[in-house]
Amino acid sequence: MKDAKLGYRIVNKTSPVHIHVFAGNSSDGPVYEELPARHLGTTAYELLSSPGLALNMARGDVISIENKDTHAVVLERGGNFCIHIYADNIHAADIAELEGDVRCELGGTLDGVFEGNLSLAVPASNGMNKISEVFDRFRDRTGIQWYYANIYQNLDDDDDETLLNWWLEG
């Protein structure tokens, strides 16, 4: 069966699989993140959740993992920004308020919570100004910074802020 939009053969349309995506290197070696995905064929997967560590991808993206020790290649964007929030601790009430605001105001989802770390998927169609308003309110209320995790071209250089601009296409 072929999905008309993607053009990839869907191997298993109902049962998600868990894939390991390269998130970077540590002093102990490569770091991987486990994510739910839909297997589309050979090395192609559609992400069912935005990552909390891995960069340059979000829920709905179609990625390829040809070499497990390098960053996955995005074959097709799903239209979502991935937002990362890293903190030592976030109060449950603040998480619940942010989740509600993101869902109601932006049509987005809280995709992952691990201790004080959050990953969210937000449709790019909202525009960066509207997205910033919601997340800046969270920052102003909690003092916790937020980041776009899938907008920069060079994943291995924190100082390179060259934008991908994928949200401006189409």
C-alpha cells in the first residue's frame, strides 16, 4: 500500500515500532534516543513523537536512519516545530498549564516528559511570533528557557545559528 502524500510504502500502518536515533556523543560514546515511529520501508520512518534529545526532527517528520552513529536524515518535514525545555525541576502545575496552552492556543502536543525536561510538537503554521508568545509566557512565569530544536542547519556546532527555513517552504 502506498501513502499518496509521502510516496513511501507503509510496512505496518497500525503498530508503531521503537527506533533508536543518534542524539550526539558523550565521553562514554554515542548517545541514542528511543522514539516511537511508523516503519515506512527500508530505512524510512515517520516519527510519532518529537524527540527530547535528538535535534532537527519533530513529530510527523519522515526520517532515514542509514548509519546509526550519525544524525538521522529528514526526508520530509511533518510541519511541526520541536520545542525543547531543559530544567532541573518543573512543577507539575506549570507543566499542566503549558500543555493546556500549547494544545488550546497552538494545536500542539506535549510529547515527552523526563524529570525537568520537556519536548513538544507545535504546528509551524502558527508562525514563530504566536509560538513565542505562548512559550515566552511560560518562561516569564517560571524562569525556564525554551528552544526550537529543529531549526538550525549545523547540528554539531552550537555557535552556528544558520537557519534551515523549512517552515518557509510551500
